Amino acid sequence: MSDNKSSVKWRISILAIFAILAAVGFILSIMLGSVSIPAQEVFDSLMGNATGTHEKILNSIRLPRTVVGALVGMNLALSGAILQAVMKNPLADPHIIGISSGAGIAGIMVMLIFPGYEVFVTPVAFVGAMMAAVCIYILAWKNGIRPVRIILAGVAVSAFLGAGISGMMIFNSDKIHNALMWMVGGLSARSWPHVAMIWPYSLGGGILALLAARHINILQLGDEVAKGLGVRVELTRIVLTAIAALLAASAVSVVGLLGFVGLIVPHAARLIVGSDYRFLLPASALLGIGVVTICDTVARVAFAPVELPVGILMAAFGAPFFLFLLRREL
């Protein structure tokens, strides 16, 4: 009993540390850039007591960009954690297995063909993500689902959808710059309308994910045990996949194909807090916020005055991490 209490206290302590990391990443993202703003001015601006150029930079540029980055990091981390549980595959990630590409091809169709209807980007991207998930399941099914088959099917679907995205870019060459930035994944020029696009889906999807933690824990016990405990396994998997697709689609719709967040963050959180999803999901969400905001800050200031899209930095860390996991799992 005492060991169990100690374990809970340890996990709560880790959640507190991750919350501090998320707060530090958020503050650094607001403070640092082409113009450095002192912490006191940031605090005054957040309290509504600041005026002048720095206040305009904070409220019009830095703050919405940072809020979008935080929500994107949370969404992708939660999506990756859920997919790894549902697919019983530690390599599952919305970017790697093609769910982000499904959201991407649907979202970019709206942006390129119907540029005046950005409000519909996220719902359409969600439909695209779900269709990609269904295709992956169908292609990977052969007397059951195996982790390696899911990855191979996901890579194939992602490549196919990536070809479709490239084709649309060629036929809309006048909009090629924005499309290229969107494919890499970046937070440049994100503003309050983008915050308005993502926050309802982040709030709803995040709450649903946390409420589903108990069902995810039961799924980890195996299908037969889960059925014995009264869980409708296939329906639960479909609902969880839909939640993961919604979270990934909302992130993709505002920053593009930002990869590897859903792979790296849940693994790092799992190594520290364990596999109990009651703690793993909030840990992943907080760590996702910290990772994306800090990486975006580094990408923004490390090569100033040139600003790198955060997706390039995430890929530089994520690709070797993926290869390490692949060698360990196969």
C-alpha cells in the first residue's frame, strides 16, 4: 500500500515538473525572438499594464504564436500516446503512420481550392485523418493486427497521400510558398484566428482523451480480458482512433505536417511516469507543450535573422529517435 502511495506521489511530482517545463517553454517563447523582451515587460503585458512597441509585438505576434504552439504540442502528444495504445505499437505516430497526411491532403484541398473557407479546414482534415486510419487498418489486417504491418501500411499510405499533396502543389504553383511551409510544419505568422481555429478541438479532444484513460488501461490487458470486464473492444478502438484523429487533424490544420512530436513525447513520458494512462496522458500533454514551444524558440533564434520552421528541428531529433526505436522493436 505504501509503495503504491509512493508511486502516485512520484508521478504527481513528475507532472508538476512537466507543468513547470511547459510554463518555462511558454514564457521563453514569448520573451525571445528578433527582439528580446524583458520578463517584467512580459508580465506587465499579460496583466494589461504595458504599452508601446513591445506590447504590440507580444499581443499581436508572440502570444498567439506561442498559444498555437502549446496547443499543437499538446494535441500531437496526446494523439501519439492514444495511437500507440490502440495499435499496440510503440512506433505509432500520426505523422509516421499517415494519419497526419490524411488530414493534410484534405486540409490543403480546402486551403488551395477554397481559400475563403478556412473555418472548414479542421472538420475536413478530421474526415481525411479518419479515412487514412481506416485505410491503414484495412491494409494491415491479416488474421489480426501486427505492429510491424501497421507501420508498413502507414508508411505506404503516407507516401501515397504525400504524392497527392505534391500534385496539388504543382497545379497551384502560385501558392507554392505557403504550401511548402505548411508541408514542413511551422508556426511562422500564426495569429489569433489560428488560435480560434484550434482551441475548441484541443479542449474537446483533450477532455475526451483524459476521460478515456481508464478504457485505454483496460485495453492494455488484452482483448479477452477487456471483453471480460465489459469493454466493447472494437467500438472502443474506433472511438479512441477518432479522438486521436481529431487531435492530429486540428494540429495539422493550423501548422501543417509537423512530425515526430507524437512519437518522441509519449515515449519520454512513459519512461518516467510509466504506462498508467491516467498519468501518461497528462504527462504527454504537458511535455508536448514544453517540447514544441522550446523547439520553436530555438528554431527562431538559433540562426537569426533566418527563422527555421520548427518542423525541421523536430525532424532532426525525431528521425534518429525513430530509427533507434525501430532497431529495438524489430
